[in-house]
Amino acid sequence: MSNKRKGELLMVACAVMWSIGGILMKYIDCNPFFIAGGRSLISSMVVLLYMYTSKMKVQFNRQSVPAGLSLCGCVTCFVCANKMTTAANAIVLQYVSPAVVLIISALFLGQKLRKMEVGVVALTFSGILLFFMDELDLGSMAGNFVAIISGTFMGAMFIFNAKIDDMAVKMSGILFAHMMTALIGLPVGIVSGHVNLDGRAVIFLVILGIVQLGIPYVLFAKASSLISPLSCSLLGMIEPLLNPVWVALFYGEIPGIFALTGGIIVLGAVIFYNIWDEKCSKS
């Protein structure tokens, strides 16, 4: 098997594992901070074990810490959004990150946006507006905003990670993110109350930590060294496509027509931008 095919299979497996997060979180009757903290505590053990077996030294420095903080914000906000709005809204709105990256780069990094990039940002936010046309109650609308904040943190994470070449530093950032999420999420979750941790919830929490978060990051690290960033990005889009499917099939939560339309627009804009940007970088 070629390295390219191996990398593609690893990335597909990674995205499929990521996609089960929405349905498992729906079935855990605990507040989102506790879920985020518990999941990340288990995931941090998986990442630490991988780094130990790969002989990577943990490095908390000016590169790994900002990347870790942004990932911490991303995963925490995503769990909160998943509890506050539909799983489809939570995962798709998180993928506004490319538009966020463009805006941050233009406002704070002095990068001039090309006309096509301005169009992609406008198209993405037009799709976002459709999500809010479906959600008229305050709880769901707040969940949509939290999902967008999650996407903003994700965009910041991409910017910070783009400057990191050392795989040990990247994995250290991931480890730091999960450690911080656990240290913040578990105490806040316990104090906030509503922690109905029965046997089923414990099993689902362990699956989230190991199968949905821990192992996929290891697979992603391996895949990113074998295939192009574009391939990783496009194959990763399997996650927002499958996530609402599992929730619809096993939980009966079906997004409205406006949200579905908005999701198609957002994901379509992301896929188009990735392909267009890759072609521009090669020309």
C-alpha cells in the first residue's frame, strides 16, 4: 500500500471517529463542562501515551501554549453548543473557521484579502444567517452563537499551528489543550451540578475520550505527514456530513430546511476555498 493511500485511509478513519461525538454527547445526561473535562482527561492520557511511545518530549513553549489554549476553547465550546442546539448546527457552524482565519489574517496580521476570499467569507456568513432563521427560541440561538465561537477558536488554532513545524510541539499543544480542558471543565462541571453519571454515561464518556478524541488526533498526526493539507481538509469534511446523520438515525434530531440549506452553503464554500487556495499556492 502506498503512503498516499495509507494517509487517506488514516484520515477517513479519523473523520469517522470524530463524527460520533454528537450522538454520544446527546446520550450523556451531564452538563457540557463536565463532559468536555471528562472527555479531555481521558484523551490527554491517550495523547501522552502516544508521545511516550513515539519518544516525543513534551514541550510547553510560545508555540504550543497558544495552539493549546485555542484548541481548549474550541472543544469546550463545541460540547456546550452540542447540548444547546442541534448536533448538525454545532458541527457545521464550527466549520466557519476558514472564514474566521481570513478575517483574523486581514484585521490583525496585515494580510490583504483577494476578491475570491472576500466572496467566500460573504457566502459563508450568508449560510450562517440561514441557521438562525430555523432557530427561533433563545436557547438554540445561543447554541448557534457558541458554535460560531468554537469555529473562531478553531480558526485561531489553525493559525497558531501553521507556524509549528516540529511534530512534538504540535502534539504538546494538543496535550496542553486537553489538560487545560480537564482542569477547567471538571471542577466547573461539578460545581454547576447536573452530573448524572450512570454506567452508560461512563462508558460513553470513555468512548468519547479514547475513540472520538484521543485516537483520531494520533491518526491525524500520522495522516498529515503522508498526504497534503488539502487532502486532510477535504477528507475531514466527512465529520460534519456524518455527525448529523448519526444523531438523526439514533436520536431522532433532524435539522430544519433552513439549517440544511445553510449547511450545504457553508460546507460548499469551505470545500471550494480549500481547492481554490491549493491551486493558487501551486501556480
